[in-house]
Amino acid sequence: MRYPIMIEVGTADTAYRVVVPDLPGCFSAGETLDEAVMAAEEAASAWIDAALDAGLAIPAPSSLENLLGRPEFAGWSFGIIRIDPAVLDDTVDRVNITLPRRVLHRLDAAAKAHGESRSGYIAQLALAAGVE
């Protein structure tokens, strides 16, 4: 999926600033244009991941023509970032894992204490870890 970005060019004293207009509050910055754009891709992926976790809809990308006419972006440059479609995929996969029995017992006890199924508890742990 491709999202347009708006880029405010940096100066000797300021960083490049990037906004992803379709994802409210999603922005990044970087000392170089490359850093700012890479940070925008990371920020957009994190924004989408958080929105999905919260059960929110993901906005569709705008057309560049619509963004170029907006007064708040007068004088800004534009670009495109790619978001890995896997970030949007909430398809459930059945997996088989291997754990020592003592670890499995601890896992099941912790899941029960948190009112979760084993799968639900593992998913919550992974999401809380924040690893991408």
C-alpha cells in the first residue's frame, strides 16, 4: 500500500519534517531526507498497527492532487511511502509450537490468571513487547 507524504525541507538549523496526512497525528523528522522518509515509513506502520489494535478503521490513501492543493502544505514537497500489506493483515493462522511442559504449565497458569486463552495470552505478550 502506498501513502503520500508531505515534506517540509530542512535547513542548516532544522530537520526535515514529514507528515502522513491520511493518518492523523502521524509524522516524522530526520537530519537528512532519507532519514525522514524512513522514519515516516516506520511511524506509519506503527500508527496502523496501533489503530488495528484499537479496532479502528485504516484510512485509504488520498490522491496527490487533493493534497497538493491544501494551503497548510504550500511550499512543501511530496513523496510516497510504502506500507507492507502484512501490517494490515489480521488473518488468523493456526500454528504449532513446541515448549517444555514446565513452560507450558506456567504459560497456561499466567493466561488463566489474566482471563485469556493460551493463544490470546501469547498474542498479548507479543503485542506488549513492541517488537516489529
